Amino acid sequence: IFKEVENRDPFKTKQLEKGIQQLTEEGVAQLFMQQPGNRKIVGTVGELQFDVIKFRLEHEYGARCDFRPLNFNRACWITGDTNAALEQFISNRNSAIAYDKESRPVYFSESDWMLKMIKQSFTAIHFHTTSEFSNGSKSEIEMY
């Protein structure tokens, strides 16, 4: 489940950012950043995690937020046969691209069918269901 973080108190932006960062580092969820605008997208394996994050942000960090549902159902880390192919894909699909905490690009798909079509259309791009492809260690949460 993917949702965008909406700050309900702009005066507590630093607390919200610190809280989201720390909670996602604990493995409660996965944090993705989308540009432009530094948009924060949180991915979890269940709806309950959003309630836990929201409660903890308010009670431990003094930050209030809401989560806006997004129409994505898959996240895949992406690599390319060449840097040019990867950069071109990211440029063409910018609205569906975000970056994980280590600045690795992630493609968000609206459906399994759409992901299949994208894979067929962009054969120089490789889609990975976990972040383990790059450094040998598995991400805290597999997004598939």
C-alpha cells in the first residue's frame, strides 16, 4: 500500500521529517522521495502500519499528518543496461519514479498489467522487487 504524507502542521515540518525518517529506518515502512517538490511516499504491507506511524508521529514527535492514498500497487527498483537508457526511462516516466533512502530509483506501477506492458516496452530496463540487487542486502520490506 502506497500513500503520500501530507503535513497537517507546517510549523512542525522538521519534526515530521525527522519522525518519518526514524520510523522508516526502524522497518515499520519504506520511504520514497519523489521530485519535484520533495514529495514523501510511504509504502507498507498493511493499512495498520499507517495508523501506527500517524499515532507515533503525533505522540512521539509532535507532528501531525494525514496519508493520501495513491493509485500504485507495485514498486520496483530499476536499473538499466546503460546509464543513458535508465536516464531516458526516468525522464519519460517521471510521474511514476521516486527514490529510496539510498537515492536508488524506484518505478511505481498502477497494476500488474501496466508493469508487464512497461517491461515489454522498455527491454533495456530491469525491474527488481527488492533493493537487494545492488548491495546484496535485502530491503526492510519487500514491495511486491
